[in-house]
Amino acid sequence: MSRTFTRMAAAALFTFGATSFGVAKAAASAPVTASTTMQAAPDASVHLQPPASEHCGLFKTCANTKIGLGKGDFVVRLSALGVITNNTGSRVRLAEGSPAAALAGGNTFRHNVSVTNQVMPELTLEYFLTNHISLDLIASSTRHEAAAHVGNLGKLDAGSFWILPPTLTAAYHFRPNKRFNPYAGLGITVAIFHNMHPAQNLNGIGNGAVFDAMHMKTNVGPSFNLGFDYQLVGNWFFNFDIKQILLFNQSIHLSKRNNGITGGRVHVHDDVHPTVVGAGIEYRF
């Protein structure tokens, strides 16, 4: 009986061991599945360096781009400038008793002077003292021709000249720090004349009437302007501006050093009130 019991115990132990080995093997080969979503531990080094700032291109509007113009802005503008001369109250005076005065039918004539219009580039520098007040200075030089229509002589060519009219303007801007910003201004113009060339003949008088001297005096007058700035992209703006300049009693003196048939001098005085229209692109620094 003891032998039989020993055999039964050995069989039971063998069966239990085989079963345990199979369960362990199955558990080892079975895939592991997570019942909940697992999260990685935060990386402490991620926020040690500040994020790099966005690079804003020259022709790009970025989050840090200032909208509109305001205090502290410095603007450089390049414009196409049209000068429309307005001639009022002009007069021509020939040397009294001269052959020219006799041929013309008198020595004094009024409202008979014309100056040609012109188109040229213009450079403007502007600085904003406050959000509303700015100072700007324009620089341009234009070439014009003057003619006088003198009695029986008809058209009298006076000559050509260049004018440099630096204008300093204080402007009030109505909508600072807005894309569209209209303004009105008041300034002063100094008209400086250079490269003056007298006309080569006087029609109707003869070949001997040649002038070899021309002189125009510097003139000073007030100016008024209206315009607007519009922000296109980034620091680039479009500008449109109209200025009215008043130059009263502008004098033009023509003379011949050797008294010829003209008998001396021709004096031309003209109230030139040019209207200056400009449109261009400007950049804010």
C-alpha cells in the first residue's frame, strides 16, 4: 500500500509541475496591454531657453509692427512732384523811351507773364514730435521757362531758370497710429533761383536785341498743405500731398551789357503762386 501511495503522490507532483510551467510560459508569451493611457514625464529642459522671436521681413507686416505713424517716428519719402504755376498780377516794364518801348506801344504792361509747369522727383524728411504734430522738409529743384506777352511785340521770351524751394511745414495729423491718417499743415517756402539763362532774342525787335544777363531775386512766402498717409505693409506707406505756395512780386531782370536796340533793361514782376502736387512712397525708421 505504501508503494501505491508513493506512486500516486509522484504522479500528482508531475501533473502540478507541468501545469504550472505551461501557465508561466503562456503568460510570458501573451502581449501586454495597458488599461489606461500612459504619459511621459515632462522634460524640464524644454522651457529653459526663451522662444526665438519671429523675423519680420522688409515687406511684411508682423505682430510687432507698429500700426500708423506717431510720436518718435522718422520718415523718408520719395515722391513724383508736379508744379503747376499760377501767374496772377504779372507786369512787364520796358526801359522808358527805348526803341523796344516804342515798338511795343508803351513801356508798361500788366497780366502778361507766363511760367511753364514742370514734373520732378522730390525728397521729404519728416519727424513726429508728438502723435499729432510733425515737421517735414522737402527738397526738389525744377526747371521753368518764362515768357512775357508785351503789347505789339507779342510773345517775349524772358529765359529759363531753376528753382530750389525748400519748404518747412508743421502738420497736424488727425488719426495717429491708424493706417489711414489725413493731415493739414502750414509752412514757409524759400524760393532760391539758380542756373538762370536769358532768352536769345526779342521777337519783333530784330537780331540785335540779344540779352546777355538775367537775374532773379530769392523770394520767401507762406505755404499751406493737405494730404494723407496710408500704411501699405510693414513700415511702408503711401503719401499724397497738395501744397499751395504764395510767392508775391517775383522779379525777373533782363539786361544787355552793351546798350543795344532794347535801350537797357526789361523788368518782369510776377505773382507766382504754384500749386505743388506730390504722390510717393515713404519708409518709417
